[in-house]
Amino acid sequence: KIKLPKKTARRYPAYELYLYGEGNYAEENKNLLLTGIPVLFLPGNAGSYKQVRSLGSIALRKAEDVDFKYHFNFFSVNFNEELVALYGGSLQRQTKFVHECIKVILKLYKDREFAPSSVAIVGHSMGGLVARALLTLKNFKPELINLLITQATPHIAPVMPLDKYLTDFYTAVNNHWILKAQDLRNLTTLSVAGGFRDYQVRSGLAFLPRLSQHDSALSVVSSAVPRAWASTDHLSIVWCKELILATIRAFFDLIDENTRQITEDPKKRMSVLNHHFVRHPAKMFEENPEAFTDLTGAFTWITVKGSKWTYSVYNDSDGKYFAFPLASHRKSYSHVYCENSMLDTSSWIYGCMNTNSSMCLEAADLSWRAELLPTTKVVMLKLLDYPSLSHIVIQVPPAAGNKYTLGCEFFKEDSRTVQLPVTHLFSFGLSSSKILLNSTGLLYNVQLQHFNQIYQAFKIYIDSHCQSLKERKPSVYRLHIPWSYEDSITVAKVPSLAEISAKLHIAQPHNDSSLPELNIYSSPDCQYEVSKTVLFYSLLALLVRFHAGAFPVYIVSNILLTYGGQLSTLRTTGQCSDFSLELVRTAKPYKVEPLISILVFLQGFNWFREMWESLSLPEVDAAVLSSQDAWFPLVSLILFLFGTGIAYWSGVFFSTSLRLFSSLWLTLIRPTKLQKDKLVTPRRLCGMISLALVSWTTCGAFAVLIIYLQYLFKLVHVFVTSVFHFQDSGHSKETSQNSSIHTVKAQSSVDTIPEATQSPSNNKALAEAVNSLKMHITILNLFTWIVLLNLPSLIYWLKNLRYNVRLDPDPCRSTAIILVCILEILMNSSTSEVKSSKLLKIAAKVPLPLSVAMLAFGRMHLYRVPHFVTFSLLLHVLCCFV
């Protein structure tokens, strides 16, 4: 643990700074006489500072390999495992603390020979966003950070926008990075996304904003990272060994030998990151590789004149050079492709520029043009790009105990490129396409036409058939997306049937006309049949992946429409309809969806947008999602139907739960008579004031939870005393003429009471009680979602209670005070008080426009949902008085 200045420690009592170490290294650095390169790790949502071990341990092993010529000091911040992805009130506090930590870290190196002037930062999840937010601080010097690597960080938008502080923080950070892009050119940023296995943060959110500077920012998906080639879940991206190795190798390649620190040259930083995270040529990184080299050594020179060549090596003691003359191939072919299964880092392919009859005198090293794949390294050259080359030379060194194969072929690009149109979105698997590749070449490119949107998902099946059954090298299939680094690679034995899931993380930009490709690095003498089909469940999975955060909005919208329908039937018939029946009748998509679609359409016109902005109205969320290519036709309708289903079952759940609680109540406690009082009594007024004080002095969500439990308790009490015994009419009955809600006490006798003994007043009281209960169940259903949406801030407050009794800032303090007053009155109200209200007509019609507004402005701002519900409940309260 690093001791912080007293002022900093007092201001941030929950946060700490640590230095990672193990073994002798930890013992040597206990006195903090550090001489390495500082790297600061920032954990994410509910993350531990101990997660730095993955990086620190591998870096220490790497430093031992180079005899500690260079080494890194890994620091880590303890954020007390705060839920910053759900509660944004502490993000600014975390950012300021990290700034103080950077200053403390740099002071530790003061007066050292190679003292650093900046810190490299690795941020996981929300830690990466906090690192980006450092640049928004007024007194922060951008030169304090030279390298930022983020792991599965949602850069574009929050996954669950549950409070205003979270969305405002995102807006401030992203706007700063877009507007100040020129000032951030000296900061190199790498964002690594987890791919489709990361169910918490979809990779589309982890790409840096598109308007950000392109020459110093890089976004990749882990499935495309060389030597990793795998998707990771949200947590394992921190300790995935392949990704950690790539990161540490990059760190060591970034060191400047003169300063013993990370290089100050932004171009070198980007070239290193591209080398390790984008395209690895199967060679050790060199900043300025030699352009030409002499091919020396007692190797045998062999000229190959054919257009296709393969060669197998096993324990060969003699080295060879294979020369391919280009003059005879330039007219007939456009490209040359070579592959080598020997995965060492030595050079192996050259371009000859000066030849005599027997050998090449000077050659360009074309190995830097190669690319590493899981089982082979490949290079493809366009002959027109190398007019000065006379020969391609393949070097085969002596193979002592090694077995590997090489192959080259010349081809025309058109002959190896086939096009496969993507199946239509709404075919639902009823249509498919097939392509048969009969050639025996080493490479095929299957272009996927019209595959450019994130809502497209299908399966590609590659069936390989071989002429003979002898052992062959495995085939490599790569789904290449040209507009972003999100390729996925599959390795399959031949013959076999391989399955590839084709989905996109980012939609194709409007100014990009390139086509996604399926690259097939094939095995000789094999034929390939490529087919594809759309799977309906894949479309549903994508819908959940991209829009699961909007489900609460659609569920509450359905419940709110049902609530309005119940008020309407109460006004017209005097009876409150059942929740499930009213949901079927009123929750119709055509009541809300057309209005939103019209708004989105009109948002495309400048005159409407200007008028909209002049009214200070927020932008429609669907329009924002459309601009991010995250919205597609009928998605809102499907989400609405999902919301209807969930709302229906939630109603069933509440009714069933109420009966179970009531049964439990009767078995444990003898029901007491429920007194009907005025809506506002001194006792209830004191309760309101007490809970308002709780909300103001501690946490608003805590007060909301208390009033919710109180409401639930009251509802169970009403159910037991008002309805439960009325249904048991075959047992004893006791009627109170003075009470508006009748209480029936259970007796041990089982005498049957004739139907005629039930007076009209009893029937009326029972009907009134049932109506009130139906209305209360719907209100409680609505209120449950308010509690759930405010729950993260309550959890945050409980975790930090030992540091501060009052949650500051509190996203739901004012809403909680209003809700406390509303629900204290509503829980004691009945439908008889509302029926004759002059405001009932307005209260019954308001939920519809509120539902439309909720869907228009609440999808990307979930914290607005309680405001719409609160306004509707406020009208209900007014109906009790007016």
C-alpha cells in the first residue's frame, strides 16, 4: 500500500493506491526506491485492485528474461469495488483520485537517473472510462499520460443508464475527446473488446468514438488479436493469458533505449500496437527493419517455373533457395500467395531485384508483408505493386528434427473470388445459399454481399471433401470485416464440417463500400462446399444483446397503459377490471409506435430539428440509436411484445404472491379489523415527514424501499381483512354496518350459510374491496419497477455507509420525497373516493401520452422512467381529493 498525502487520504477515505510485487522483487521495493517504468491499473465496476496481478506477474517474468535491463512497476487503485456502471455519482470522484495517484506515483521516481514524466494506464471496464475522463479535468496536464489501454470498456454509452450522473459523465468525456482530438495526438489509445462472449459489454460499445483521431487511437476485438484469436467474457479479458502476453510484449517493445521509459514517439507507439494487436508478421518487432539484405550461405538454388508449388521438409540438413521468376507470370496472373507452416520469427520470403544466371545478389525482405495465422504464416502480393522485382525467393533453412510444409501459387484474383448474397433478414431460416469450390487452390475469398448491419446474423457451414484420406494440414477460415478489427478465425481439420457464426459488432459506415469476406486458407486436393442459413433464435439473441437494457421501459409502458385502462373502466362502469384482461385490451403497439416512428422520421428534417431544439426538448432516443446504426425495422414492435409478455406474468406473479402472503398471514396472525380513516391524518403526516427526512439525510432509494415494504404490508393486510373471508362464504360471517370495509372472522364451525343471508351492502363492500385491491396491485407493480431501477444507488449507499451516512450525489432524492407523500396517501385510498372525481377523466387519459414519452425518451435514459410513473400516480392522488 502506498501512503497518500493526508489531504488526499482524508478527501478519499474509501480509496487506496497499491504497488504490486512478488518474491524478491516485492522485498526489494518495500522501501519504494523504484527504478522501473510506471503502469497504473484501474479496475472497473465492482472490480478488485488485485486484478493487476495478471499483468504484473507476466511483466516480471519478461523482465527476468532480459535480466532486468528494463522492467515495469505496476500500481493499482482500490476503488472499494464500487458499482460505477450502475451508479454514476462517484465517477467524477474516482477520476480526481486517479489524478492525485498519478502525481504521487511520479513523485516516487523523483531524482532517479531515468525518472519518468508520464504514466501508462491500463483500465478494465469502467476503469478505462475513468482514465479517459482524466483529460476533462481542468488542472490535468495531458502529458502525464502517454499510453492508455482499455479492456472491455463501454466507451460509446453506458450499458444501463440508470442515473443522470452516468449519462452526463459519458457526454462530457466523449464530447471532450471529439472536440479536443487535435490536443490528444500525443496520447496513444488502444481499446480491446471481448467479442461475443462478453455478455455484459457488447463490443460495439467498446470501440472508441468514430470522430476520434484515427492516427493515435485503435479499437480491436480480442478474436482478431494475433496469437489470441479468441473471444473473452467480461472478466476473463483481465487474465486471458494470450491477451496479457500481447500487452506485455507491446509494453517492452515500446521502451526507448535512451530514456529507459515508454517512447515519446506517437508513430512508434502506433506501429508497436498494430504489430501486436492487428497484423503480426511472425517476426520480432523492429522499428526500422532493413529494406534490403544479401542472400548468403551455402544454400542450393532451385528455380521453380510452375504456377503452383508445394514442398515438405523433414529433418533436412541442407538449406535451399527456391526462386520463382515473375516475368513469365505477370501477364497471366495478378497475385502470388505463399504459406509456411514453420512459425518461427526468422525471415523466409524475399523479393529479388538483381539477378544473374544462378543466384540473387540483393533482395528485399518480404517477410514483413506476411501475416501470422493459428497454423501457418501467409503472404499475398499483388504483382503490379512490385514492378521492380524479378524473382520471388523462398528460403528453406536446414530442418534439424523439424517437419513443416511450404506452398506458393500464382493466380488471378477473379478466379479465386466468389460472391455469396446474404440471406434476407426475415427469411427465418426458410432460405439458404450454397457455393461449391471445385478448384484445388490454396486460397479462396468468398465475398458476403449485403452483409453490413448489426441485426444480420446467420450461420456459415463449410463442408470439406478430400480425394484421399492421408493426413493434411488443417484449414483456416477467417471472417474478415474490412471496416473494423473484429475478424474471427476458425481452425478445422479436413475433411470436416465447420460451423461459423457470422455477426457484426459495428455496422458498415456510410462512406465505406467494401465487402466482408470469408477467407478460406485451404488444404490441397480438397473441395469446399459453403452454405449459409439464417437462424431465428440468432436474431432474438441479437435483439437481447443490443436492446436488453430497454426492456424495463417497455414493461413499465405496458403496465402504465393497463393502469390507464383500469382508471377508464372505473370511470365508465364503476368497476376496476382485472389486470390481465385490461393489459390485453389496452396495451396495443399501434397506440404508441406510430407516433415515435413519425418523430424519428421528422427528426431527419433540419426545420423540424431546429424547432425541436428551440423548445429545449431532448432528442428522441430512437433517432440517436438510428444514427449509431443500432436500430432496425420492427425492433420496437418486438420489444413492445416482449414487454407485454413480461408485464402479464408480473401481474400474475403479484396476484399469486399476494394470496400466498395472505395465507401465511392467516396461519401466523389473527387478522384484526381494518379501520377506515381519513386519507391524511396527523400520524400519516408524521410518517411522510419522517421518510422525507430519511430521504434527505441518507439515501432516497432507502426511503423508497421503506415505503414500498410498507405498501406491500398494507396491501396484504387489506387482502386478508377484506376479501379472504368473503370468499369463504360457507363458513362463519360477521358483518359490521359502520365500516366501509368489512371484516370477517374465521370460526371453527363449518355451518353452511344460505346465499340469502348476504345482504346487498355486503356484496357492495366486497365488490368495492376487490376493485381497490385490483387497483393497488397495479400500482404496486408499477412501483416495483421504480424500486428496481433505484436499487443500484441503494446498494452503493449500503456499501459506503461506513464512510458517509448521506449519499452524495443522490440521483433519486427529490423523486423519493414526492413518492413518499404520494404512496402514503394511495395505500390508504380506495376506488370509492376516485369514482366521483372531476380529475378522473384526465388521470385515465394521461398514461397513454406518458407511455409514448417514456418510449421516446427513456430507452437510453432509464432514470427518466420513474418520473413518468410518478406524474401519473400524482394525478391519482389528486383524484382522491378533487
